[in-house]
Amino acid sequence: MEIQVNEGILNLNERVALENKRLFGENGLFVINIMGSPGAGKTTVLEKTIDILVNSVRLAVIEGDIYTSKDARRIEKHGVPVKQINTGGACHLDAKMVSGALGEIDLRHVDLLIIENVGNLVCPVEFNLGEDIKIAVLSITEGDDKPLKYPLLFRESAAVILNKMDLIDFTDIDMDSLRSDIKKINPGVEIFEVSARTGKGLDEWARWLIKKVREKNG
Amino acid sequence: MEIQVNEGILNLNERVALENKRLFGENGLFVINIMGSPGAGKTTVLEKTIDILVNSVRLAVIEGDIYTSKDARRIEKHGVPVKQINTGGACHLDAKMVSGALGEIDLRHVDLLIIENVGNLVCPVEFNLGEDIKIAVLSITEGDDKPLKYPLLFRESAAVILNKMDLIDFTDIDMDSLRSDIKKINPGVEIFEVSARTGKGLDEWARWLIKKVREKNG
């Protein structure tokens, strides 16, 4: 019975996600849904990415969080419109929450909408928001076993950002095994090795992202 | 409707959790439920804790994971009985899964049962397993904002293990603010600063845990 109920919720979510997708298409928006563990560095990656992109792409951000608006306040300082969604306990964003937030963003003047999901490697992946692509952020301090333990996120993502590379010398991580596990799950995925703290590697990721935005909008 | 359904599932879980609790009591078991983000270092903390405790306490371990049995295989090498639960996609253990695993452990010869939950800061906290205490593992590389962003785990935990302290010099973390946020949420909580990698700080945590086990069993 639990499964039936969940399927019902997921089907409802898919319908609203399709509505969101239609709205994104009409307004020429490219939309990414960023996921990763708590503390993987999603918000820091986002802050640095915004600083690189802000002069070439019109940005807006939706911040998903359970209770606080800490992340939204961090993003705001970078001069882009940001809308906070508090899930009130839920471990993921869903399409309806995003749909509600869209009413408060002037979509006509945005090229790239970035949605930062709740920190969690499981639940957010199961809920489409209508986005064009999913992005996984994994910090190398989390260990090299994560892709096989949480395969769905890595299978569904168009790119994986391996963050905190500045700490590589202080971990026991096997980067070859990490990269090969990710490619085994998702052969076509792009992998970017970055340090959001030092900024290293983020230019390459930002160039890839701009290309994706331009491809959609011609 | 989603809320009603969730309440139904939670009530059912509470009933099974009470059954588990009764069984633990009858067999003189002290049970801890360890939670934290993916990559916080739960399994490594556990491995090192087992090595310290193995000569003074009779141990058994239940490993919760979504798909793999990687962690159970790691624990096995330390010479304690371990039972793997695969949740098959679910982001947390529930009392029924634990109840099923208990049938395969000889509870009469165990003093301390350690349950490692699925890596997740949200869902596992909402499902009692019948444990005596919850333990939170947070790695300092996750950032000092996590207690306020995921307060429920920190409110419900009897102890917080701050792991990866060997990396403290390479992070921007404010330890005073981290400790004070945790104490604000849960004034009575014990906080242990450890490095599971180097072993530093784990003796103190293990001593505290042994004391808890002895207190229950007289």
C-alpha cells in the first residue's frame, strides 16, 4: 500500500513537472537541478559559478532548504534574484513547490534558472522538477564509494562536479576508482574536478554550462 | 492526504519500534542508531569504535544501505557479527526492517547492538527503530551550518561525533559557532571531536558508550 501511495504522489509530481517544463520552454529558460549531500559544497559551487556567469547569462536561483534561508542569503549577495523554498521537513523539493516559486520570478528576463535542491543523495532524485538537466555535486572528502552506494543520482545527472579537490592530499580517496565507478553507472556523464574554495576547475564547468544554455536557446 | 498517509506509516512504525524496544530490554541489549550524511565517516568511526570495544563488550552490528553491502563487508573484517539491510531505494531504515534482521542475530550474547542508518540527515531521524539512543556523526568538512539546517537530528541525538578533525586546518569552519549551535538545539548533548582516520578522540567516545551500556545492564 505504501508503494501505491508513493506512486500516486510521483505521478502527480510528474504532471506538475511537465507543466513547469512547458513554462520553462515558453520562456526560453535553461534549468538545472543541483543535488548532493549536505556539506558537499553545493552553495559554494553555486556562488562561484554565479560570479563567473553573471556577465554573460541572465540568472535566477531557487534555493531549497528544510527550514532556514541561510543559503538564499548567501546567493543574494552575488546580485542575482533568488527565491527560497522551505520544505518544512520534507527531504526534497517537488515540482509543485517549484511551480509556486516560479510565480515570483520574472521568467522572461532569465536565461538560466539554477535550482539548488535539499542536501540529500536519495529523495530529491526521485522528484522531477521540470528541469533540463540534473547536476550532482560530490565532495571528495565524502569518500570514493558514494556513486555505487547512491547510483540513481549519478545515473540521472548530466554532469558530476567533484568538489573540495584542494583537500585531495589529505584523503585516502582513489580518484581513478571514483571516476571509473561514475562512468560505469553513466558512461556519457561529464566529470569536473573543482575546488569551490580556491576556484580551481570552475571555469571549465561554467563554460560547459554556458554552452548548454546557448544550445537550448539557439 | 500525503500527511495523513505519512502519519499512518509513522504510527505503524512506532508500534513495531516498541516491539523492538521490548525485545532489546528482555535481552539486556543497549542499542544505538547512528546517523549522518553520506560520507560523514559513520562506517570508519564504527570500525575504529569496534576495535576499541571488542574486548570489553559483546557487539553486533546492523548495516543499513540502499543497495550495496560494502559497509557490512568492511565491518565483518573486525570480527563482529553483522547483518546487512538493503532498503531497496528507501532513504532510511524503519522498525520493521530492523525487526526482520533481529531474527538472524543471537541477541542473548550481545551487550551492544550498533545500527548504522542510511546516509541522510533528514528521513532516518523520523523513524524510531526501538533504539536506546541516537548518535549523530557530522564531519567538519560538511561546514558549520548543518545543525541549524537539519535541527531534528541534532535535537534527538544523545551525542554528536564531530569527525575528520584532522582536516580542521584546511577548512574555514568556526568550531565555536558549530559547538554553540549544537548546544542551542540540544543543551544536554555530548560532543566528541574525533578523527576516525587517525583514531584521535575515539577513546573518549568509546568510554562514554561503554558507560551507557553498563548503566542499562546494571
